[in-house]
Amino acid sequence: MSKVDKTEFDAVVVGSGPNGLAAAIALQREGLSVLLLEARAEIGGGMRSAELTLPGFLHDVCSAIHPMAANSPFFSTLPLEKHGLEYIYPPVAAAHPFDDGTAAVLSGSVLDTARLLGADERAYIRLFEPLVRDWPSIAPDVLGPLHFPKHPLLMAAFGLKALPSAVRLAGRWRTDAARGLWGGMAAHSMVPLTKVTTAAIGLVLMISGHLKGWPLPRGGTASLGRALASYFTSLGGKIQTNFEVKSLDQLPSSRAVLLDLTPRQLLRLGGHRWSSLYQSQLARYRYGMGVFKIDWALDGAIPFTAEECRRAGTVHIGGRLEEIVASEQTVWDGGHAEKPYILLAQQSLFDATRTPRGKHTAWAYCHVPNGSTKDMTGTIEMQLERFAPGFRERILARHVMNTEQLESYNANYIGGDINGGAIDVRQLFTRPALRSSPYRTSAKGIYICSASTPPGGGVHGMCGYYAAKRALRDLFGCK
């Protein structure tokens, strides 16, 4: 590839979250000169870690557990272990406790999980065995923009299972164990479980768990961001932090600009550069539920009644499927659930670098209406006491973040929405706008590469990767 004009860089990427880093790496690997800009002093976006509560207690500020990073078709091609990344795999990927003291688990192979589901063992195997077998072939198609798939029959088989609502797919199972476990997975979608396509999120997460587990990076999620940045700079890429972009006119000259930003930020930055149609499409983009997050410093491990939960990196708190469905619908409708669905991670059980000896951390959030400032601390801790009596007695300190504080921490989290926009059928493949390529903006040479593009939220880097591939084809003659 030869340059046809004089520019300071071939490409400039704005934002150093997983998608910004993925885009920068994909471009740099093609021999381009790439500058990565970050508004904060530290790279990483949602992949940052900090001592939020007490000295010596290391917490993940946003992302904590990384099944999608470990299974990312792009990240899997990168030598990140040579740049300091080490994944730790808890013996139980995820657990889901119930009021009777039992728990369902996602652990090991399909057979390992199925044999604990009683009457639903065979139904679970029938659903997941072919999906897990076929996933390596269809993953690039599932985790990408809408296009004709490389393996159309396999993709069709996946689509028939992924397109229904999570509630409808739950009809395959009879036991509370299978249905509750499934509900906790599907609720990662941050969309009511009665809506179509919510099954897709649960399927992908469970497939990932069966293939590689749900790992956490040793030394905090920031280790993943640092490894990506280290690899990028080893290729010759340049990073500049403390550079807040308030106007595209601030950027150095380049042939391509890739923005790891959401539509609301594009509207602020672009001004006259966007067509009136594109502006109207961005203005109509819908953001989803927010989250209320708590980090705890603990005097001991969480005393879950169910032993399986004490061996799990991730615990989904929510009880039976029907309870999860009701709580998520309440939030979607603008209310606050009295017994919310909670995602909880307990990294210090498996990573001794996180805390002083004998102490522990816990990380959790529940869904709340977008922009909510209600303090959910008491509600969340009451839910935890329900399944882990005595939990509150072990709290040494806590740090909370409502939706406003999350957005202040990361400008992409509009109203506390960590998914970059609602991932429902209207915004699944057409996010952020209905265009021939969702990564192109209306201005030549400017692309969007954030979680507001397909395939959406999650630390997998695929939004950035596909945006970079689009720019490489459009501007640099790459296939």
C-alpha cells in the first residue's frame, strides 16, 4: 500500500476501549501508521482497575469477567500472553443460586452442566451440543455485521434458536434449575426477556463458557487493556493520553478517522460534517438500561449457602426465571425492581493479587432505568443476604457508582448504558443507523467503531475489528 497524499498518520483512532484498541491494532498490522487518542490519563475504557475502597484492594471499575475476550475471533489471533496477559479460569464459570440453598452452574462441558439439571439433562444436551460444536465455524458471522454467512446452513441452525425471546426458548426446560440458569444468562442482554433475539445473548455466553470458561485477567481487567496497548505499540503504533477530543478539527491530518464513541458523541463532534439524514438517524438512536454498581472490600469470602457459588467466578442473583423476567421488565418500564437481577463477580477467590492476605473483594451491579440516580445499595445487599446470610457483616468498605457517575467515568456509558445502546431487534444489525455498512458515517474517511455498531457490547473487540476492515477496503485497497 502506498500513500497518495501527505498526512501525519494514515489513521487516527479516538478512544482506547477494547474496540478502539482492536481497530488500532488491525490497522497497524496492515503496515499503516496509526495514532490512538485517549481522553483520560490511562488507556482501556471499560478495561480499567483501581483501588476504589481501601489501599491494597484492587477492583475492576467496569468489566470484570471475560468470556467474550477469551473467545473473540480477533483477540484470539493476537499474542497477548507475550505482553503480560494471563487468564485465570475459576472451576465454576457461573453459578445461579435458589432460595432452597441449591444452585445451577455453568461448568466445563455441556455434559458436565447438563448432568446437574435433572429432568432437563437431555433437553440441555440436545440444544447445546451442536451449537458448541459449530461455534468455531460460525463465530465470525454471529459476531459481525449482517452479511451472507460463510456457513449458511450452520448459521441458519443457530439463528432459529437465537431469534426467539429468551422466555420462549425457556419453554424447552421444566426444572427451575435449567430455567433460572438460562434466565441469568439471557438477562445480560439488558432487554426484557420477552423480546425477540434475547435468546442470542444467553446462547453466546453459554457456548463461550463450554468452550473456554469465563476467565478473569490476573492482576485486574486493566491487564487486558495493557496487553493490547503493548502489542499495538510493539507494532509501531502511537498512543497519546490526556487528549480529549471535543471537535474533529483537533485531530491531526490522516486518511482515516475511527471513532470509538456513541451516536450522541458523534452528533456533538461532527457538526456540519454529517448529512442531515445521518444526523437524524443518530438522533433517533436509543440507549438502554443503565446500571448501578458496587465494589466491596470484604473481611472474608461471600458466605453463599450454595457451595457451588463459593467456587464460581460469576454469580447471577435473581432466583427463578419468572422473577428475573419481572424485574427486568420493571426496569425497562422505568421502575426500580425490589428484588433486582444482579451480576456479581468474586475475582479475589482466584487471584491473590487483588487483596491483602485473607481479605476479599466483590463486584456487582443491577440494572436500573437509564439516567437513574437512585441509590440501590440497600436493595442489592438485601438480595445478597437472601442467598448469602451474613454477607453484610463482612463488609469493610464499599464504593458505589450510579448511572451519572458511570457516564462521568466513561463518556460512552450514556445514562449508565454499558452496552452502547439497546440491543433489540431494531438495533441488532443496523446500529447505529441503517446504511450499506454500519461502520461508515456520512463523511468520507470517518468511521464509527464502538459498541454502538455490530455486534454490540462486550469486551470482544469485534466492532473495532470490522470497522477497521471496512476502512482498509474503502481507503487503502486491502481485502
